[in-house]
Amino acid sequence: MKNIASIYRVEHFNAAHRLHNSQWSNEKNEMVFGKCNNLYYHGHNYELVVKVTGEIDAATGYVMDAKLLSDLIKKYVLEEFDHKNLNKQVSYFQYLNPTAENIARVIYDLLRKEIDSKLEIQIRLYETSKNFVEFPASK
């Protein structure tokens, strides 16, 4: 049996967004997205949990260096998203509705490019204490 473990890093960021589909009428947007379609945006205090799973390295005892993981999250997520209007200031959402699902997917894609492909990663993003998303989804 291989020595497989998971490490987790928890971070927080604050961001505003508006859920809106420009292909739809205002009435349909209001019907589907409700108060999340507020013309003046609304914000969340997001909690991000990044899970990295892999074999424990015999030389270091690490799955992945936690400091490196922290630095990657800071550079590719926090600096990009924290205290921003996602719709207006973050290029990834210029044509992508910034739902929690899409935010988690974008974060996954950003970190996936930077973390060794032999390691599995999963993003858990809490939009509120009651609503969260995992990407990719647990099987």
C-alpha cells in the first residue's frame, strides 16, 4: 500500500459579484438569480480550502511543501481576487458568470498549472457558511 495523504490549506478572500447572463432579459435574470442579480453587486467573505493529495515523499515527509502551497494560493488567487469586483476587475469573469461553481473552477485551473501533475487537487469554496462548492466534484 502506498503512503497517500492529503494536505489542506485554508485561506479567505472578500469579493463582490453580480450573477447575470447578458443573453437573457432583465426579468429572466431576476427570476433565476434573484437578489444575486443586484445591479449594484453584492459581496461575500469567501473561505477557500485547497486539498492536495498524493504520496508522501520519502525524503521530505511531505505530500507537498505547505509553504509553497500557501505562496501559490497567495499569488494566483488572493492577489487576483481579494477585495475585487469579480465581474469588473478579474479578467477570467469577463465572459464567465462568477458563480461559486465557476470561481472554484477558475481557481482549480490556476493552481492546477502550478502544482505537480502527480498530485491531485480539489477546491472547496464556501460562499457562505451554508453554501459551498467542490471542484472537481467528489466521486
